[in-house]
Amino acid sequence: MLDPVIIFVSYLTQLLAIMNPFSAIPSFISLTEGLSHNERVSIVRKAYLAGLAILVTFTLVGKYLLEAFNVSIPGLRVGGGIILLTIALDMLGEMPRTKQVNPGDIAVVPIATPLIIGPGTITTVLLLTSSDPSFFNIMMVFISGIVACTVTFAILMVSDKLVAYLKVSTVRAIGRFMALIIAGVAVEMIAKGIYQYYVQFFIE
């Protein structure tokens, strides 16, 4: 069995890369334009609780969702990889991760989801838990998800100060770097899924 620390770091890196708080900052600032720092903090707190609830739900029942829809692991790898690759390309092309909405209670939608906990994050969690449904692995995903979610929303909480300190160009550069990591993970997922299909249908 791999060292739990190595597994935790691997899962945490993947989840942080797909949540990509730095690429979400411009959209978040735009959505909360005109609000004070305290009002933004309040929205982030609500979004954090909502995002955490979504993440925990898919971590604990993801296996059963796949079984209910009769989705195989190779299929999830290929489909999830395509989704992640599309998201990465959108990020590299500076496409918006969510559309502008009218002011209101935006904590859950669109900030918690799909801005942070979107299809890519959900797919990654489903893949990590379904590829190894053991209690140990699910706990690793669970802990990694909580930490990644906490770090992501902590960054959003001070996003206005980060933009003032780092400048928008630096924030975008960090977001693009994270997008490259997502693209790499996506290609690995697609390649592994295709290989598993090949083994299943042509070798076995």
C-alpha cells in the first residue's frame, strides 16, 4: 500500500488543480462587484458550506451513483478526462467559468457550484472513490476534499486583497499554470480509460 501521505498529497493536488481558485477569482470579483470586504466574506462562508456539502455527498455516495447509472470505470475515465480537458482549454483561453447573474443570493449558485464545485471536481471525486471503493481510500478522498475546499474558499475570502497585491495579470498567470496541470491529468485519465477498454474487450 502506498504511503498515506503520498496518496493525500496526490489527491489534494488534483482537487486543488481542478477547483483552481486563482482562475475563479476574476469571476468571483465580478459577481460581487460593489460589495464590501465583509459582505464578500459572508458570501464565501455560505458558499464554503454549500460546496463542502456537495463534495462530501459525492464522495460518500459516488459509487452508488455509478452503479445506478451503470457507468464503468473506463467510461468514467474517458468521459471525465474529456470534461477536464475541455475545462482546461477554456481556462487557457480565458473563457468565463460561469455567466454573470443578477445580484442576490449567489453563494450557492453560481459560486459554490459551478464556479468551484463544478462537473470537473465532481467527476474527479467520483473517479477517485470508484477506482478504489475501500474505506481507507474513501477517507483519503474525503480528507483531501475537505482540505482542498477549505484552501480554495480561504483564497476567495481574501481575493480582493490578492488582486490588489499580486495584480490581475499575476492571478491569471497562476490560473493558467493550474490549467496546464488539469490538462495533464485529463490526458492521463483518457489514456488510461482507453487502455482499460482495450484490455477488457481485446485481451480478456
